[in-house]
Amino acid sequence: MTSKCTAAFIGALVFSSAAAYAADVPSDVYKTITGDYALSCAAVLDPTDAKLTAAFGYLSPDYVDTDVKGKTLTRDQVVAISTQFLKQLHATACEPSVLSQTLNADGSVTVITQLHIAGSIESPNGKHDVDASQKAQDTWKQVSGTWMLVQGLELHTTVKMDGNTIQDEGQ
């Protein structure tokens, strides 16, 4: 498993907890967004086909993920990479938090999240312990009346494999 695939996976699955939300973000919007993030965490811990479908269901058709180096991935690329990774990952922890949420003038919501995932991964050269953390900025908008994630921007990503840091990039 390359660090690029691991980073793309984490970028696609940025999760939320029941942290306090910004006063200007309506509570129903906050609940919808955090509920969608919770679906992803459920898929990380138990990657059944139904949970994966639900976890990727909130990504808009034109979703774009940008990694810390500026490389972009489409929704379809993120889904393919993440699905492959999740089928190999045996997660033991998925610890999310929302650092901030802001309602923008155009009605979109910007969410800054921090995620930590730990577990092990099966690869052609054996089983490896994985410990990954990511800080990201997500943009949510209503698409045909449904809140969807339209853009993800990875701010900082750290990936350790077998205790060794293989990626530590971003701000």
C-alpha cells in the first residue's frame, strides 16, 4: 500500500464527531453533515458493501479531492482507491473531530476536521500496522436539495506504517 493511496483514502473519508458546531451553521445542517461523516466511520470499521455505498453517497458527482501536494482526484477515483484500501484495512480505531464549521455567504459550509485511523493492512508483503492522521478542509453545498460534499482539501497528512513515518506533509 503506497502512502499516496493511504492519503487519498483518508482524504475521501474525513469524519466528524459530536463536537460543538458554529453558531451560524443551522443545527439541522450540522446534524446532516455529521451524520454523513458518521456513515464513513462505520465503513472504515466494517467495510461491507452497504456501508461503503452509504459512506460514498454524500460525495457529489463532481466531488474533487486535493491532496497536500495539489494533486486532484475525482469522485470516481476516490471511491475506487478508498474501496480497495478499505478491503485491505482492519481498522481498530476511527477517531474523528470537527475543529470548526463556517456558513459561507453563498450558503455553503466549510468544515475543518481532524481524523485519526489506526489498524493493520494486508499487502502482498505481509501485514503492517497503520496509524494515519489528517487535517482537512471540506466544502459542503446543497445539490438538488441534498447536502453533499463537493470539495476536500487535505491540509496535513501523517501516515506511519509499522511505527515508521512514511508521510508527513502539509501545514
